[in-house]
Amino acid sequence: MKKLSLLVLGLAFACNSSQKTIAEPKEPVPVTSPVPYAESITQEELKEHLYTYASDEFEGRETGKPGQKKAIAYIKAHYESLDVSPAKADGDYFQKVPLEVSKVPKGNLTINNENFEVGDNAVSFSSAQGTFDQIVYAGYGIEDGDYSDYSGIDVSGKLVLIKAGEPKNANGTYVLSGSMEQSEWSNMSEAMGKKSALAVEKGAKGILYYDTQNYPRFRGYFQFMKANNSGRMQLAEDNGNEILVVLDEKATKTIKGDIDEDNVPKTITADIELNILGGNDEINSENVVAFLKGTEKPEEYIVISSHLDHIGITADGQINNGADDDGSGTVALLEIAEAFKKAADEGNGPKRSVVFLHVTGEEKGLLGSKYYTDVDPIFPLENTVANLNIDMIGRIDPKYTGARNYLYLIGSDKLSTELHNLSEEVNKKYTNIEFDYTYNDENDPNRFYYRSDHYNFAKNNIPIIFYFNGTHADYHRPSDTPDKINYDLLENRSRLIFYTAWEIANRPNRLVVDKAAD
């Protein structure tokens, strides 16, 4: 990790000094209600935090850039001022997250002696090299329940051709669902990753992916990255040697002209040469993780999370401050931590341990939370009872103009009926916010359930709630500034999350998981 400049350190400690004075520990007070602690979460303090955290000084907090280093210094200084412990055993608040950026590759591929340039008829975001005289066509590349495109074929060490979509019956219904409803195997944001991962699991050397509907999007993304001299960021651990090339219709049908009609897996003779060259730059980034040890069940953990990063500075020099995304979640988490610490100082600490997780790389693909769950869980996932994830809770979306007291909840019922019911009861008891479950619908096209950091916990069968105010005209724009935050709503929503965490942390039994992750 690069050394912080004196300017950054000065800023961190200056911000520290602006916080309210933390009282010396008092004698235990028999308080059974969380209300006095929730009331320490105030719009004035949220605003004070956010006007610093989402200021131009933090340069948009892009992952691995100087602004992100200022952000983690600010967060660390807050926890130090509260005397809230680092989560790591070595006393470091920072969990280093090794990342790499794949440079936009250059080159071409030839199919049966016909040349196709990367960026025109083919798209790849990493190196792809090799010569093949045959490939395996795996149809839709799906294995789900009793259905498998891999029955009777061996893809070990082979290049595999897969097409988008999923099989249908003669009557137009989908084979997997038996109805007119598509599965996640048809969803753009998930399907290519699921199919590629399955092919690699089966031993494939690489994947050629055919998707006429979405190819223009892949190509547009490639051209954008090329024009901006940027690349795809990923965890260093994920940078394997597998090949993934997305082909347009012309290139695909040079291999298999009847691919649209033929769904039967088979081996195909084809001369294919891949000559696509790229490279990787290492990026240093960090999660910030603090925690309060539980008083009765310290080996059980509730994780409250928000992402500390944003999208940085545009090509023309404008700063994307990210006040709502996710400055609002970050400052809410800081104040929630302060409320829990106040309770602990008065002898009313949580029975279970509470982890305050600020993750990096959310805007690059949920990378910081993926590192925490998949690579280096600081606390065992099997002992993690829930994740409450906060991502954009300071604004009002267009649907609620004139009706302000709402919040979108996503995922509360996906894994634990008990968590969903608890959430509803806590809200009715303390905050009376209108819960909107629009985006919780499995068929919602936005697929928000899969698009924030809670998902990396949910896929590990950890019950989650994702708190979200919806998008707005300033989403991912320089105009997402702290003056547009509704601080009264931010206060009430932050208190709701504190109350919910309090209940989970202090209930006699851990939440029952009565549904399995997909």
C-alpha cells in the first residue's frame, strides 16, 4: 500500500477532531430500550460527515486512487476516535484487497482462415491465445436439475462454444421452468458468468460465447474502455488462464452456421487461432473493518456493510462525489457504530458481535465484499448470522415525489422468513417507514438483488437485507452532491437499520435460515 501523504493524514485527524466528544465509560445502566442510543444518530452529524466525505477533496473515491485512500483514512480515524476495535487480529483496520486491471487487449482471431478483429466481430477483456482444430459445441451450456447440455460430451482441455438463452418446449414454454418464465440462465447480468464458470468447472480451456441480443453492449463497453485507456478490474485471485471471447453473429456462424436452430451438443471440426494479447496492472485497495465484541455470544456475528468507493473523476475533470452512492451508506454506518459503542460504554453492549464492514470495489463488481466472503473472511461465515447492507439511503426517487417516508427493501425474505418478519416488526415499533418491495421481485428487470455487496453474503446462505432509496437523475453523475441529501430521511433510515441490527444482535437465538440460496 502506498504511504498516505501528510495532507491525507492531516485531513483524517482534522475530521477526527470535528466529531463530538466521546464520553468516558460510565457505570452500567439498566437500559432495555435501544431508543436512547438510536437518538444519538442525528441528521446534524450525518451531514457533518457527508459534507467532508463527499467533498471534492476525496476526488470521487475511485478504487485504488488517492481519493479512496483519503476515504479509508477518514473512516479509520472515526473508529479510532470511538475506541472501536479493528476487526483483524493484527490490530489493522485495513483489509488489503489485491486487485488487477486487465488492460484492453489487442489482436485478432482467425476462424477457418477468415480474420476477425477484436473490438469489431469479437470482444475479449483479457488475453486469449491458442490454436485449435476442433471445438465442442455445448448448446446453451446449462446444467440445472435434470437438464444438462454436458451429458455425453467431454470438454476437458477444449474450447467450448455456448449460446445465450435457454431451451424451450415445442409449445413455447421454457424447459427449466415449465412455464413462460425465464430463469437466471437467460439474464444478461448473470448468464454469461454462470455458463462460463460451469464450463470451466467441467474442465474447459476456454469459452466462445454467442449472444446476438447483447453483443452491441459488450462491444460498446469494450470501445468505451479502449477510448478511456481503462480495463476491467477484478480480484487478483480471479485472474485465471481461461479464455472468454464473445463473438458476433458473423464470426459465430463461420464456425456453426445453424447455431440458432441446433441445440444438440457435439464436437465440431474448425480451425481457430486466437491471437489476443493483453496485460494486467496491480491495484492496491482496502476494506475497512471494525467490530464490537459481543457480551454473551461473541462467536456469532452480524455484519453491517456499505461501500466506501465511488466512480472517481470523469475524462473532462468533473468529480463524481457520490454523496448518495454510497456516501449516505458510509456515514450511516459510522453513526450506527457510534450508537452501538455508546450502548457498550453504558454496559449495554450487543450480545452478539457486530462487524462494521466498509468495502472497496463495489463499483468495479462487488470486489471488496467478494474478497471478504470468498477469499479472506475475517470472521467465519458459518458464524455470521446476518448481513445488513446499506447502499444509497439519502435521496428520494421520482416515484415518491410528495411521499417521502419510504425505503426499498430487497432480499429480506430470500433466505430467512424470520428475518423478514423481524424487520417488519422493528419498523412498526420504532420508525414507521413505508417499505417498498418492488425491487425484491425475482422478475424485476433491474436485478438489484445481485448488484450490491449483500449478494456475496446471500450466496453463502447468510440472511441479508439490502436498504436502498432507488436511483435518481444524479445517479453516477457529478451532480450527486451532499446538498441534495434529505438528512431527515437519512436519520430515520439509519435509525431503522440500527434498531434492526440491535434486535438481531440481542435476540436469544440466531436467525433460522429456512430457504436455500440459488
